[in-house]
Amino acid sequence: MATPQVLIVGGGMITHDQILPAVYAMQRRGEVGEVWVCAQHGRTVRNLSAASSIVRAFPGQSFRAFPDPADGEQPQPELFRSVIAHLPPRQIVIVALPDQLHFKAVMTALENDQHVICVKPLVLTAQESVVIEREAYKRGLFCGVEYHKRFDDRAHKARRYYRDGMFGEFKLGTARLMEKWYYRNSNFQNWFTKENSDAFTYIGCHYVDLVHFITGLLPVAVSSYGIVDKFPNGNDGYLWCDTRVRWNNGAALNLQTSLSYPNEGAGPNTQGMTLYCSGSGEGAMIDHSDQYRGLSYSFGRKPAGEGATFYAEPSPDYFQYNDLGGPGLEPVGYGVRSVEFLVRTVKQLDAEAATLEARQAVLKQIDATGVVATPANSRYNELVVEAGRTSILNGGREVEIGKI
Ligand SMILES: NC(=O)c1ccc[n+]([C@@H]2O[C@H](COP(=O)([O-])OP(=O)(O)OC[C@H]3O[C@@H](n4cnc5c(N)ncnc54)[C@H](O)[C@@H]3O)[C@@H](O)[C@H]2O)c1
């Protein structure tokens, strides 16, 4: 599999903003082969293939679209199964579907002998992640979870210093991630509903994962209080969440998440994290502004697009297109590095290990190294999501999570 074929299942926001550009950049460098995208509606793949930023960045590149872009309005929710079945074995399926559909898509890919990369959260229950882990291991396949904050250089800096003892022990922390209000107008209103998800499940997992990534601590209990609000289509969602996560050293992280950052607020969202630590007797602190990264612009005219503002605080670190002289534009940022790292991990696995036993040994090593999130080494995320869902449905009472 020198140049694996890549199938992206789901053609929504994350595919447009991060996954497809990262995969196209690898294709342009000859690192991956043919790219396929399978969505539920023809109009989704039609819009994606015509998206102006992507067309400009990747002239001459295209993907094979499922369903037929001419098929417009007829939903084909099970089409991904037959598309996956048409791939030669041991290619790469990237799952970028709404959270509650990840399990069936990931399992379909594994059962068809495909490596898998899944956007976070992998699945919504720990038991499902166990099933995925076993299926992948049995077949010597890679399954990785795309937590791109792990590829933000600042996470690595904090992780290295923390593990060198420079901060002592994490005790109390606060984190926030508020997406813009206009998200309520998007396709989210069809799936981000009370029964399926909530703001903590959707975006809180980033900071839970990051605290573990930096400190190595494991969560032991969650209390998540959610406020129900209406989407424009009348559906109810937990669009505001206040969550406390307790850790196995007694530390507590308070995490607020929502779809509430004002449309006129600067930057695409507001987010950041402060961890107060014991230090060496005088205290220590890690403080990350993950929204304001030192840039502020006042534009002469308002840029196009929902949530765009005259005054802006853009982040150059997650994703942006650079003009390096062509052809097209080069996507850069930790969102791109994350996808690249996961794809290269798959390629390395297949290049290094010829037998099932050898592949399983490499998979164990990937789990143990802990740079990429896998079902085995990041199950605390599913346990937290599961406990958080139980808590939110019970008015925010604390739920202890099982033994990991
Ligand atoms: N920061 C992050 O890491 C981040 C950011 C955004 C989204 N995500 C994750 O990515 C996933 C998708 O989010 P999004 O923002 O792209 O959502 P979205 O609603 O914009 O897109 C979802 C896409 O899935 C498609 N889809 C739904 N059912 C399908 C089916 N049965 N078969 C094929 N396609 C189907 C929809 O048509 C849509 O194109 C979610 O799990 C979300 O949590 C992660």
C-alpha cells in the first residue's frame, strides 16, 4: 500500500474545513492514491467538489463522489456500506459522520479489512470502543481517533515540561470551548439533538483528551449540567454545558462548552485552558489561549461567510492555506499535521509488518507510545462521554466512571 486509496465517509463541515484538504495535499505529494467521498445526499458531494477554497487550493484534483452528485435530494444513509465493500483490502476509511453514526461506519470498515481514522469522539460508549479495538487488533488493522489538539505544538510543549516535572501536579483547571451561535443554523440541528449529543460530548472531549495527553492522569467522575435550547428547526439540544471532570489524583477540571459564542465575536470561537498545579512548593500554572494567538485584524470590508466580522482574531495554527508558489495553495496547521500523522502511521504499519503477529506487535507499540489516540489508549474519552451523558440526562448529578 505505497499509495493507499482514501475513502472519506461524510461530506460536512469537518470534511470541507480540514480532512479533504489534508488528504488532497498528501495526494498531490504522491503519498495517497485515489480519493473517494461518500455522503448521504448527492447535493453534499456536489457542493463539496465545487467548494471554492478547495478548488482554488487543489487545481486539477477531484474525488470520486458517492452518491452520484446528480442524485440530489434522495437520502442514501446505507450507501457507505457498499462503497466500503468496493475498496480493495487495507486501504484507509476516514469516518467524518455525526457522532452517533461512527460505530456502524467504523465497524463496517474494519469488517471489510480497512484501516480506519475516525473524527472525535470515536464512539459514545466504552463498550463500543472495546468492540472496535478487538476487531481491529484481530485483523491487524489500525484504528486512530483524530484529536487534532494533540498536534498543536503548544500541547507538546506543555506535555514535555509536565512530564519533566516542571509543573508538579495538576490540581484545579478551567477550560472553555464555545462555538459560534450560527452553528445552530447548520446541519447540526438535524443530529445535535438532546437524545444524541450535547455541547460537552461534542467539543468538551477535546480538553478532556488534552489534559490526559499532557498530564497522563485519568478521569474518574463527571458531572455535566446542560441547558436545553431550541434549534431554528424546533429541535431541542443541550447547547450550553457546565461540566466538572474529576481525575485519579483528586484534581478537578471545570469545562464550559456551548454553541453560543456571539456571531459578532472576534475569531471563529472562543477557547482556552488554564491548569493550576502544585509546582515545587510555590505553585505552577499552564495557561493556553487557544483562540487569541496574537493576531488581530480590522478588515476594510466584512469577509464573506457566516460568523465573519470586521474585527477578527484569526488562528493561523489550526488550519490555513499558504501560497508557496503553486500549484494551488498549501494547507498547513495542526489540523493538517494530525491527518498526515494518522495516515503515515497506517502506511508505516503496513510497510514494516508483513505478518498478522508483526502487525499486532506494531499496534501494541502505537497504543503504548500514546501520541495518536486509539480505542485502547483513549477509552477514558468514551467513559467520560458515557458518564457525561448519564449525568446530563439526570440534571447534572455526578457519575463515577468504571475502571479503565
Ligand atoms: N474539532 C473537531 O475535532 C471537530 C470539528 C467538527 C466536527 N467534528 C466531528 O466530525 C463529525 C462530523 O461533524 P461535521 O461538523 O462535519 O458535521 P456536519 O453535520 O457538517 O456533517 C455531517 C455529514 O455527514 C453526512 N451524513 C450523515 N449521515 C450520513 C450517512 N448515513 N452516510 C453518509 N453521510 C452521512 C451528512 O450529510 C453531512 O454531510 C462529528 O462526529 C463531529 O463531532 C470534529
